Amino acid sequence: MARIDLDHIRHAYMAKPQSPSDYALKEVHHTFEDGGAYALLGPSGCGKTTLLNIISGLVRSSEGRILFDGNDVTPLSTQERNIAQVFQFPVIYDTMTVYDNLAFPLRNRGVSEPDVDRKVREILSMIDLDSWSDRKARGLTADQKQKISLGRGLVRSDVNAILFDEPLTVIDPHMKWVLRTQLKQLHQRFGHTMVYVTHDQTEALTFADQVVVMFEGEIVQIGTPAELFERPKHTFVGYFIGSPGMNVLPMELAGGSARVGSNEISLFAPPASVPSGKLELGIRPEFVRIGREGMPATITKVEDIGRHRIVRAQLEGYEVAAIVDEDADLPAEPRLLFDPAGINLYADNWRVETAQ
Amino acid sequence: MNKTWNNKAWFMVLPVLFLVAISAIIPLMTVVNYSVQDTFGNNEFFWAGAEWFEEMLTSDRFWAAMGRNLLFSGIVLLIEIPLGILIALNMPKSGWGVPVCLVLMALPLLIPWNVVGTIWQVFGRVDIGLLGYALREVGVDYNYVSDPFDAWVTVIVMDVWHWTSLVVLLCYAGLVSIPDAYYQAAKIDGASRWAVFRYIQLPKMNRVLLIAVLLRFMDSFMIYTEPFVVTGGGPGNSTTFLSIDLVKMAVGQFDIGPAAAMSIIYFLIILLLSWVFYTVMTNYDAASDGERRDG
């Protein structure tokens, strides 16, 4: 178990990167605290798997250093870094039994057979595969295989970190939930540093204490699930987290309030400084109210998603989504109100800090 | 489930049946016909029963040829399979080297069999052949025409040259289908190079290796053209394999009855091998079914 420091890491897959766009991973400077559960969240191709492979040593970063507990491990190989990684598709050794699969990393490291046995039995019971130990690993189901992959990391009690690369992609939905819960329990029990790559916001938000949102090779925000929801630092975080994502509308600043088209919208708190660049107003659908007061709008579509309804409306030509209760009344001439507490201002896609 | 039975469908099979009859069944039946009769020319035939079969199965000549065939197949497999795996493991996985290697590997497979035989027949000659002459020059007493051991070495090296590529290509196809994650996981687990081969590459090559072994066994068991061109079965009978012996008997000596009996025995052996091939394959599929269902 270790604290992981990423010291100005940059990575390009090409030999001689010229411009910033050549980098698959733009500068990352961040610390994963010892025993923390982190999720790297982002769309495909945002660099999250690259970052994970740089931590595990499968990819050598073009620039920057990695430190485990303050020791520079940048030049070390994957074996020497002593980490565990669970991949998207379960990697198991088909011809071995479940027991031998779990014993494999220990035997490779020359651990004595009694110690191997003790450790393997302990992990077998932990991942609920006690009765399967003598079975060939080939016939197992995908979730059992993925547990073995995880188990191979857990048997080594001294691993610095456990890395997960979208580990639940091929698992059935109901088993996803079970495995996620087990993973959380294992984390609480052993306190490994865990880094979990995913593009599924539900997975990220339920697994992690801290979610690292990545976009186009950069970390755009690191925060708790609540922070990501209430104060997205970047419009991408607003879009990507939440269902549906945040509404983003072009606006102008007029004194202490915002102007969208011909509508004046009062702000909870004015911006700390006068922002420059393209100004936008972000508001999550949860904070949009539909009623008889406010800004005139037209409703284009209503989607029923069970306990809520998603209303798509047009406001000054911009599409705005709102989440309303199942039994809410939708007037014939609807008007929109934005809850000032839910409003964030963005300048060139980055959030503008407010005065307080 | 209710099926509609429509016997008219059988008529659809008739053309195929007709073609198969002309190309396979009728010639085979002619051979069966010859194998139970004797002739002294003049188109007169006499019933011989199982006489030719008894003669064949008790003849030293047949069993000697059979023994040579099995020895040949055994040696060829022992060399080509490990060599093929070794080459496949060392072939590049990406970059410009891939097409180059693949073309180089495919070249011997594209050459007609009698041309392969001619190439080696000339190559090995001690007077003008590059190989034969060079070996003579460095002091090796090599002559495939007069020395049975040299003849065997030549025929085996020729087969290895001709067919190892097939094993290489099959193994390579198996190897490139292994996802990177397996190698990465092996690194993380601290596996040695040998362990990677033993627990990742070999199990993943299992299926193609099985095909490679069976194809090479059946092909080498039926070998005819190349040794016929190079050694003509000699010196003496030292490289006379079943197929060469069969042709000698039927076309050379015109012993149609025994040759027909031998054909049928040969055919049954190959049929048996095909059955083994099929059974092993289907059993293997059944055994790995669970794996594929889980993806």
C-alpha cells in the first residue's frame, strides 16, 4: 500500500510530439493518497487507461516521474513496482485450477509453499470461491473469472496499489452490483490504494471517495461525487455526469445578474472577478422549475423515466432539459425558473469562482 | 417442434450424388472389384476372394513400407511442430516485418510439389548441386543417390523446408489472437518467459496445434511426389513409402489385384485417421464449450 505521486506526467504515443494535441495525456500532476479509492472517469480515448498503464509501468511516460511513497519508481518495470491490475476482460490461466491461478503470482516470486497455501485459502474464502479451488478455471463464468483476476492481486499482501481497468464491462448487470459491493468491502477491510478506470458514472460515483474526471488527455476535475454534481469545474463534467447532463446556455453578464437572450436571471452570488472569454450559464435539469412564472418557453418533448419525467423545452432557441415529478402539472404556456443555488457560470468552459 | 416433411427435397441432392458417384464412389468400387479378382490379361478375371488382402497383410514389403511411412511421419512431426512454434514465437507482431515474414513463410507452400522435388533433387546433387557440392567440399561424405541415410536426411530436410511454414502460419494465427492483457497480467504476476509460454501461449495455441499435427500427419503419411522425384524410392527400397510402393506395384509391375487390395487398406487407414481427427476435434470443442459460452 502506497501513496502514488504523479509528478508532471505527460505521454505521447508518437516518437517526437510537436504540439500539445500530440499528447495522449497532457500534463497530470496529482497525488493518490495511501488507502484511497479513486475512480478515473471519462469517455473513451480521454487518456484514462494510458494514465493507469503509466502507473502500473506497462507504459513508460514520455515525461515526468512517478513516486510510490516518495520513492521514484519511474525506471522500474511492472514486476518491480509490485502492483496488481484487473483488466477489462478477465485474464485467467485457462489450464490451471482456480487454486493454481491464485498461487501463480506467489510461486513466481518464490514464496514458500506453506505460505502460498495459507494465503490462497484466505483469498479463496474472501472472494467466495472456496468450493471451486480444484476446478479448472476455464469453465467459470465471467464474474468468477474476474474475481480470480482480482484475487491474484489480493494474494500479494504487499501490493502498492490495485488498479482496475473497466473491470465490470463484461459482467451481467445484476452481478456488477454484487461485485462492486464486494470490492468496496475489500477496500474497507484492507485499505489498499485503489484506482478504478471507468466510463460509467454510476460505477465511478458509487465506488470512489474521489472521482478524477478526465477529458481530452487532461484531468478536468477531482472531487467527491457531490462536488462533481453541484459544482462542475468544467462544462464537460456537467455534461458527462448526470442524466441528462447539465444545460449549458450562452449568456451575458449584466451587473449582478445573467442575461440569456432577453431574459434576466438573478444569480445566487456574483462572480469573484469579471470573467473574460465565452460566457456560459450551466444549470442541472434538477434545478430547472416549470410553472406559470418565469421565462417563457415551449415544451418539445416529455420522456417518462419512471419516478420522474424529463421535459425538453426550448428557451430562446436553446434546448433546456428539466426533471420534474411524475405528477407535476405542465401548464399550457409553460415558463421556466432557474434555482439560483444550482447556477454555475463558465468562461471558456471553465467554472468562474463566485464571490463567497 | 413440428417439422414439415417434404421428400421432394431429396431430388435436390441428386446432382451432387451423381457427381460424387462419378468422382469417388465408382472409381473406388472399381478398385474394390479389382481387389477381389485375379487376371492374366486378355480382360479375363477370376474370383480371388480375400487372397490379395491376406497376401498384403502378411507381406514384409507392405509392412516395411508402412514402417518407413510411420517413421517418416514421426520424424517430420518431431521436427516441424517444435520448429514451427519456435519460429512463430519469434516472428514480429507488428510493423513492416509482419508482411515480409508472412510472404517468406508462404513461399514454400506455393511451390508445386514436383517442383519442390526437382529443386531438392538438383540442390543435393554432388556434381552440380549447391548443397551436395558444398558438403563434398567441406569434407562431408554426402550422396543421397547411394547412401540410404543421406537419402532420408534429404527427404526429411526437404519436407521440413516445404511444410514447416504451414505450422508457423497456424501457430502465428493462434499467437496474434492472444489479447495484450494476458501478457500484461503475466508481467504483473511476475511470470517468467517460460511460464508465459507454458500457461498463456501454449494453451491458446492448443486448437491450431491440433490442426497442425493432424494435417502434417495425414499429409506426410500420404507423401508421394517429392521423394519420388528426388530418390525414386531408393537407394534400394530405403525411401519407398506406401504410396510409392503402390504406384510401383500397380503401374510398374501391373499387379492390379494386390495393388487394389493395398489401396483399400491404405484408404481405410486414412479413413481411420480422419475419424480420429474428427473425434478429437469435436471432443475438444465440447470440452471448451463452457469457456466460449461465458465469453
